[in-house]
Amino acid sequence: MTADRKKFYIETYGCQMNKYDSEIVAGILGKEGYTQVFRPEEADILLVNTCSVREHAETRALGRADNLGVFKHKTPGVRIGVLGCIVQNRGEKILEDHSAVDFAVAPDSYRQLPKILNNHREASGDDFSVRAFLDESDSGETYDDVYPARVKGLSAWIAVMRGCDNFCAYCIVPHVRGRERSRPAAHVVEEVRKLADEGVVEVTLLGQNVNSYDDGTHDFPDLLEKVAEQNGIGRVRFATSHPKDLSEKLVRTVADHEKICSHIHLPVQSGSTRILRVMNRAYTREAYLERVDLIRKHLPNVGLTTDIIVGFPGETQSDFEQTKSLLREVEFDGAFIFKYSPRPHTSAAGLKETLTEGEKIARLQELNAVQKTITQKRNQMHIGRTAQILVEGPSKKSLKDAMGRLENNKIVVLPDTKLQPGKFVTVKITDSKGITLFGELVDFKFQ
């Protein structure tokens, strides 16, 4: 690879944390003189970053890496790399099974990417003979000193911690991302200040379980408060929360600060205490409902969303009915519902499956139908209300319409309205269709 061939392209699959990691990679490569491009045909280095939480994401990403191989035939010297949790999970097998892939790098080894590429910068065509696999996992890695290279916009993600200590029976994350480690609060706040100077008005603090953030001096509510105090930032969001660690201090902190959005994503996974115990979730159905009551006591207009797994090994019809009844009792604003699939390294992978694929799909469809009705009901409750949205840009369906979000994360479309992204405006909700609210402009809030 010659000196002028230093253009890279990244495709990202999976969660917000993975998207943030792609920004970390772009920051690392940018510091070494590499330039990010946004079309694969313009790049010399093609990177696919994917997670391992669900098998579908892995399969899709590896298929894409294979497809990108066409660019190696068109332009000799193009390199293809796979990044992310999938590397920690599958290791060198990625290189064995996918001939188009030249190197694979796990999440804690991204600092080594320039080394891998620079070792072969003078090579051309097929001279790139050493296909590299790198998993030099460092349990203390937080990339705290790396400033992510973000595409300019009004919102930004900030990882405040990495890893997970919970070891839920179905989840591969602790096995591929390691144990929990938190960034110093002062460093997070400094990153927020830089983002505000760059024109960012909304930040989302990320962690596999942000509620367990602890830098030795500050817990997560302390960090939230410090971030919310920064000038220039209009909104602060966070994800994801584990029910066992959700405290009254956290809920009160959200309630006490106007900038902290009243939206909490609180994965329940199942409405059956029996299944929750097998999942190693460390709470019961009753304890979860107590958390919901606590949230709604202090945040009456909260947007409450969740994750649910159907078809976990041993899930009976009674267990499923309990999950369905919990949906109706809580009335989530939205739910991400998935059918169970075993993941390697997890304790649940050794459990005997008790449902057919067809039965899992049927339960998935039934729960989605229940939640759709609930979401529509919750959205109807907003009609006639006046609220503030942050304008994100034109609607995806029509460039003539503006689109923004309420603080509880609901999307609002303003028909026949053109507004500058990044502005806070007051709207009156006039209608609801599907998961989208519609409104009309009432007033601006100038920053």
C-alpha cells in the first residue's frame, strides 16, 4: 500500500456502542494520516464493524465482507478488514472461512490498526501475503484518550464505560467486550465541552449498563448531573439501564434537570420470574414493576421502552402469557422484541431448546401485535398537548416536512414546515399514525 493509498471506508452493524466504536476507529486512523471516505469504491481499506449479540447481524456482516471482495478484483491492493465483537467471538475462523478478508481486529485492539496497515503500505496487489488476526485484549482499555472522528451533526454518542459484569445467561457481551471499566468523569465532561464547541446540542451517554458507572469518585447520577450543567448542550440522553441497578437517585436526577431527557430504556426480557431467574437477570417480575412505579412517580411523562426475548429455553405458555400481561400492565411506549437464538460462550447455549422456530416466530408476532396496539394508545394520549421538540432535519418521507423528537424520544413530523436542524421549537400535537406523531409549529426557543 503506497503512501497515497490511505483512504478508508467503514460499514457498521449493530448497536449504538458499535457505531461509537467505528468513530473511535476513524479517530485512530485519522490521527495517522488516513482519510475517511463514504463510498466503498473510493477506498483502499474497507472495514466492516459488527457485533455478536445476535447471529443474524454476524451473518449479514460477514456476507457483506465477502461481497466487498469485488473491489479487490477491480482495484489491486484494496484490503478488507472485519472489526468488532465478532472477532472476539469467532477469532481466526473469520480468516479461514472468508478469503476476501485480510485482517480481523477485536474491540480492545483498535489501536493496533495503523500498525497492521503500515506494515504493508509498500505492498501491492497480492503481495499482502500475511493475513492478520489481532485479539490483544486489554481488560483496561477504554480509549479514553482517543477523540472519535464523528460525522458533523447535532447529536453525538459518548461511551462512558465499556464491558459488562452481569453475565446474563443468553448474552455474549461480557465474553466479547470484557468486564466493566469506567472513564473518569472529568474526561467525559471535557469531551462534552468539545462537542458543544463543535455545534453538537444533544449527547447520548453509552454503556452496556450505564447505571453501574463508577469512576471511583462519581456514580452515574453524578456524571449525568455534571454533563447536564455544561453550556451549549441542550439535551442529554443515556442508554442502556439494567433494572437491578436503577436507583431513586438516578430517577430524581433525571427529574431535577431540564436538559436530561425523560426517556428510559429498561430491558425486562421476560415477564416471568421463573424465566428471569434462569436468565440470571437478578430481579423478579415484582421488582421490575416496582422500578416502573418509581420511574413514573417522578417522571409522569416518561418515554419508557424495553427489550424482550421470546422462546428462551424452557419458556412455557404460562411464562409467555406472563410476559404478555406485563406488556399490558406497564404499557411501554415501545418494545424491541426478539426471538431467542443461542450464542456461543453463554450458559444458556447449553440449555435444551423447547420451542420450534415456528413457535418462536408465532410468539414474536403475537407480542409485536400487542405492543403495536399499546404504542398507538400511548401516542393518542399526546394529541392536543403542547411540547418542545429538537428539530433533526427533514422527514424521511418528505423533504417538505420537518422532523424532530420530544424529550421522551417520540418522533414528531411537522407537515409543510422547513426548519433549521438543531433548533428547539414548541409544537402542538395534532395527530398520530403508527409510531409517528404529527404536529404544528407554535413557537421557537432560541438558544
